[in-house]
Amino acid sequence: MKDVKFAITDIETTGGGIKGNKITEICVLVVQNGKVIDDYSSLVNPGTEIPLYIETLTNINDKMVADAPKFAEIASEIDKITKDCVFVAHNVNFDYNIIKAEFNNLELPFQRKRLCTVRLAKKLIPGLFSYSLGNICTSINIPHVDRHRARGDCEATVTLFQRCLDLDPDYEVFKAFLNQRTAASYLPPNFKNSDFEKLPATTGVYFFKDKDGIPLYIGKAKNIKSRIKSHFQEKSNRKYKLMQATYSIDYELTGSELLALLRESALILKYFPEFNKAQKKVSRPYTLTSYHNQKGIEQFVIHKNKVSPVSWMKFYTREEAIKFLEN
């Protein structure tokens, strides 16, 4: 990796998600051949109030950023210092996607190759209890001052990055991550690329699970692998939080879309996963029932509130119920 430039970056923001999140502070340290050759840092006026819990965490308040430049005023500097560099950050998709969104708001392009120090550390320094920046620094004795401030976190990330370089003298791991052409560039930080590659491209249900193996989200798909990849690429705050909590993905093959629908409904009722919106509707589900009309023919109907002596199945949405009937 000689002569390659790495723009190691850290940002502080107005919230914990990606969508609608604004930058309050940024630091970029450019590393080449193991040395910092350029740097840029600045507070940023987000154009909105900083929530109290963020102020408590970062010690950045509205007064501090009132006279700071807005992102539009520093965009050219960020573009210039990161140009022709590999974009590096701890949990890189967070920093990268927020910066990219800021450029998108200005109708400006921003496209860089990415490296994640969380994923590098998990590969090169396995077995740590936690891979948060603070815990890694404590575990392997990296100085980490001014935590939750852009420069302090960025400087700690530079040291971690250099440690990873030392552990990969032939650059095999670095090259493997840089040359990925799959969904790996979007993978959650705690999820292995090898596990993604094993996912089937067939019909069934899938489970996003936390570190204890508890289902966080259950879904169905005609093509499990393709559908899971699309989850990785979504930018909503809810999906971002799900990705951060995901440590593994499991699946069951069903052979047909109809069976996948039925199995998904049964599993959601069993586990009530935190990130399934449908669980909020459990108290008033749509019910499939039937009765015999005046000609003696059994007729199926969908209702939401009526009590019926015959209840075949329950659905969380009317669309699911209709789809089942059509099948």
C-alpha cells in the first residue's frame, strides 16, 4: 500500500442516525506511508439545534457552532483533502454516508473508496470484547484524548489504522477489503462478508440477529441474498440502527412465496422482533374468516374488528391478507 493516501475521518453530528443528521464538527487526517501528511478540522454550523443529549456527549453546543462555517462553506476543502484518497473511518458507512448526503444537498458528487477500521480490527485483532473505538483503545493501549470530539477520535483512529498496517505487512487484508465488489462495502460493522456470501438466492424467511442470537428483524423474500443486500444499502435511521445491532443473519428456505409469507407471520408472532413495524399492530390484526352464504357456499372474508366464530389466520396488514387470498 505504498504511496496510497488514506483520508482518515471523524465527524460529530446532531444525532445517531444517517437520514437528516447534520455535521457539527469534522476532522480529516491524511496518512501516506505511515505518516500524517495533511490535516483539516473545523466546527460546523449544522443550521439546526443540537439536541441536549448530543451536547452532553460531545460538549459541542449551539453557541460554539453559531459562528462556525456551514458545510457549504467548507465542502470544497473536504473534497480537496479527500480527493484521490481512500476514505477511512471507524464504522465508515456512518461518516461516509452523512458526508455524502451533505454533498448531495449541495448537488455535488462525492465518491470515494472506503475502508472501515472496525472491520480491519475485527480481522487483524480478533477476540476483543468490544470493537467500539473507546474500548479498542483501552484494550490495546492506544492514547485516546478528547473522546467524542472529531480530532480526538480521528487521532485515535489514525493510531489504530497504523497498528492494523503493522499487522498486515503484505497488505493482504487491506487489499481484500479495497477490492471488494459485493455488498461487503455496505455490510454492518459486526457482520462477516463470508457469512453474506453463503446466503442463498432462493425463497424463504431471514432473521437479523443481535449478539445474543435474538431476532431483531424477520422478513421474507423470493431471493434472500438480494433482499438482504438491499437492506444493507438503505439509508433510513431505523435501518441504520438495525444494521448496527446486527451480528448475524439466519434463514429458513420455504420453497414458495406463499409458505414464506405464512412462516414470516408465525415467526413475528412468536418473537415480536424489535424492528418489525408489524408488531405494533398486534392488538388489531386483520383476520381471515369464512362463512356459508345462502347458497351454502363457503365464502372467505377479511375483517379487522368483527368477532367471528371462525378465524383462520391473522395478518398485520391488509395487503398481506389480500395477497394470501389471491395465492
